[in-house]
Amino acid sequence: MNADELPTLRDELEAHGLWANKGLGQHFLLDLNITRRIAKTAGDLAGKQVIEVGPGPGGLTRALLESGAHVTAIEKDTRFLPLLEPLIAWSEGRLTIVQGDALQVDQAALVSGASAAIISNLPYNVGTPLLVNWLKAGAWRGDMTLMFQKEVAQRIVAKPGSDAYGRLAVLAQARCECRLEFTVPARAFTPPPKIASAIVTLRDRADPYPHLDALERVTAAAFGQRRKMLRSALRALTPDAEALLNEARLEPTARAEEIDQAGFRALADAWRARQI
Ligand code: SAM
């Protein structure tokens, strides 16, 4: 099966009189070389279930189907359904299209049996909330290969001590090994966005931290005032912030960006212990 036998994406968009709707974060990848590279980065997809959010005209969808995946694609914009429909027959039934808002759709219900990989060129306006939902998801959610704006990608993989290090890095790395795989220049998209994008892989780590809600609470307070010492910043969480820090064995004078994954786990555990 070779996607080159299909009409080009540009011709399809033109034939259907479609254009990008910026309000829906639509920046299309019409070059199959790039979408094939994304599919390849996700590993061997033959026979695997994949959830794709925002197939749009279907450039990445074509590459995923070509790799042998069973794809469930969730698209909010109904205009693209006629472009995606022919891919169902072409893939011999390995494509299911769900029309709706990926933030509202019950994605767990779309997965049967084993877990599904999540592979998407995400709309920039809902990329972060989708990622946080997936981080919290159960065993139905497999490894993720996701395209974000480059700056968001850098925040996901950031390490302590860097400006990009914050809540997103702590939450993502609590569940996954996160890697920035490659960047894609703005000019590769139609229409080009203002800034470059990057592909990040997030593979489940062997020792995931289970209490993401607690981690969200402590990181919100800690990074809410990232320039302040934790003993001040954490007052947003509790009046006796210094005692909480002692319970977590963290220096009250440290700042949020100096605290590593283990430190934030200890802080979330100490905070949880007080709620019980
Ligand atoms: N996958 C296509 C590609 O790579 O060319 C399109 C990617 S474009 C960046 C984002 C896509 O997500 C658009 O097709 C847009 O309509 C869709 N979208 C935006 N918000 C959505 C939402 N909340 N749920 C599902 N799809 C959404």
C-alpha cells in the first residue's frame, strides 16, 4: 500500500474548495515525506491501534495507514469528512472517523483490547489540555508521538535549572520518558504558522508517579511564583509551607526551577499525606 497512488492533498483541498480555519489551529502538512517521518518515529505500527486527533485533510492519516496501523481519527471540522471518507476504502477498513471535539470525546471507549498509541499533529490551541488529559489517562493510552509548537515541545522535555522547566515538564516526565525528536520549520506547513514545530515522543516510564492531581496542585503553587523561594510560593497551597517543605525534605529557600522530579514527587506525597 502506497499513499503516492492517492490524489495529492493539495489537489484534494482545491477540489473540495477547502481552506485553513485559523480558529481551529489548522496548519496542514501536505508533504508526505514529513508525515511518513512522523509515523516512522512512532515505531512499528503494523496492526496497532492509533488515535489521531485532528486529521484535517489526512496527510498524517495517510502515512499512519500506510504503516499498517488501525486508525481512529477525531476531527472537529466537518468540512474534512468528504476528504477522509475515501481513505476508509483505500485502507480496507482500517480507518474509523469520529466527528467531534477531542476534548469531549470519550477516547477510552474508542479503544478495544490493548492500548492505543496517540499520534497527532495537534491544533496549537488545545494541544496542552489534550496532553494533560492523556497523561492522566488509564491503561488504554499507549505511547504518544505528538507535534507541538517548538516552544511547547521544549517545555515538555525541559530539565531543572532551565527557563523552560515548569509544570508541564514535571507532569509529563512524571508519567513518560519525553524526547524532542526533530523540529519542523514553519514553512513546511500550509499555511505556515508564526513559529516552528517539533515532534515529541512520550513513552510510559517504568516507574510512573500515580498521583498526578496532587502533582498538579503543588506545581501550580510552586511555579505560580517561580522567582520566589518555595517557602513563600507554597503559601498559595498552605499557610505552613515551611513545615510542608520539611516533611518533603526540601530546602525552604530553594526555588521551583531547582527541584527535580524526585523532589516534586516528595512534595506531592507530603501534601497528599495531609489531605488524608
Ligand atoms: N493532521 C493534519 C495535518 O497534519 O495536516 C491537520 C493538523 S492541524 C494542525 C489540526 C487539526 O485539528 C485540524 O484539522 C483541526 O480542524 C483539528 N482540530 C482542532 N481542534 C480540534 C478539537 N478540539 N478536536 C478535534 N480536532 C480538532
